[in-house]
Amino acid sequence: MAPLRSAHRRLGNRTHRAALLLIAIVAGIGVLPGVAMAAPAGGGQQLNAADMTLLNGVRLAGLWEMPAGQMAAEKGQSAKVREIGAGIASEHQKLDELVVEAANKLGATIPSEPTAEQKGWLAEMQKASGARFDQIFVTRLRVAHGKIFPVIGAVRASTRDATVRKLCDDSNGFVMHHMQMLESTGLVRWPELPPAALPAPGDDGLLAAAAANAGPQVGVSSTVVWLVFLAALGTGGIATYRMLRRS
């Protein structure tokens, strides 16, 4: 019986060490730079790529559009741009609170700072002034809202998660209002907006990406999620650059 007790003790020691290692790994993940770790609620839930793309996209939008709106409120040349900048900054603060709340409820990890590209847009606005600032502000934000808008609809159409559906509903209202406000300036260059990325009938594209929600809820590599979202961000990059060069 003595060897049996010894084996139990060794098994207990190994289990204890494994538990400590797991705790250390989780703690290390929580302090990774550039990422906000949301605490799981109700045991946490695995989200798929489409759901995570929405959470990341809404969060990133707020992280750069809030300071962009504040900048427009302070240095916009026209009173209209200053008013719209203040409104967008205020509404994105509310939307940011909603996405953080949703991430906390779902136990999801979302960004804590803008991407390098978004920081570049803010630096571009900081250097501009007068009418050129107004044009850059409207162009950048209108293109960005146009890219996230169809993602919201695609995820809303097929997500299985009630929290994600609610965030889609809230985000849709804010994004639509922001596009309307930006369009009211008369500075949107309609012929030069990036073309819609429509999927082939019954094949791929946004609808196929959203259709991933019909499958089992499984864990998704953060690398895959970031690649999907960064690819979406880059869709209208060249067209936006050309629009701004002509201003």
C-alpha cells in the first residue's frame, strides 16, 4: 500500500504544478501589450471569426474615431465639421462602452489601442489645417464607416450569440448616423468611394464569412481574426489615398 500512497502523492504534486503553470500562462496573457483582456462572465464563451471580427472592428473604430472627432471639434474649419466632430466623438464614447461591456460578458479579448494605420490617419489629420483638414476628416471617416457597415449586417444576419446581435443592432444605428452626418457636409466624393466588395452568388465574400456562424462555436486563432480584419481595413486604402491626393 505504501507505493500506492506515494504514487498518489506524485500525481497530486504534478497536478498542483500543472495548475500553477496554467495560472501563470493566463496571467501572462492578461498583460500582453496592445490588448485588453476581458474577464469571462458566466464561464466565458467561445466565439467564431465573424463574431470576433465585429468586436475588434467596433472597438478599433472607437479607438481612433474618438480622437479624430475631438480633433475636428477643435480645429475644423467649418462650423459644420466642428459640430459633427464633437457628435461623432461623443457617440463613439457610448459605443465603446457597449463593446467593452459585450466583450466582458463574452470573455473576449479586444484591442486597447488603434492599429498603426489608424495612428497614421490621426497623424495626417494633426498635420493638416483649414479646408484640407475638413476634407481629410470627412474622407477618412466616411470610408472607414463604409467598410464596417456591411460587416455589421453580415454578422447580424447569422450570429448565434444574443450579445453579438445586440451589439450589431447598436452599432448599426451609430454607424448609419455617422455616415449621414459626414455626408451632410457636402464633402463626400461619391464617384471616388471604394467599390462595394460584393460576394459572388452563393460563394465567398462577406456572406460566406458570416455563414461561418452556422457552424459549431469553436475557438479561433487571434492571428486569423486579425488577418481577416486587417484585410478588410485595406480594401479601400488605395482609393482613399487617391482621393486625398486630389484634394
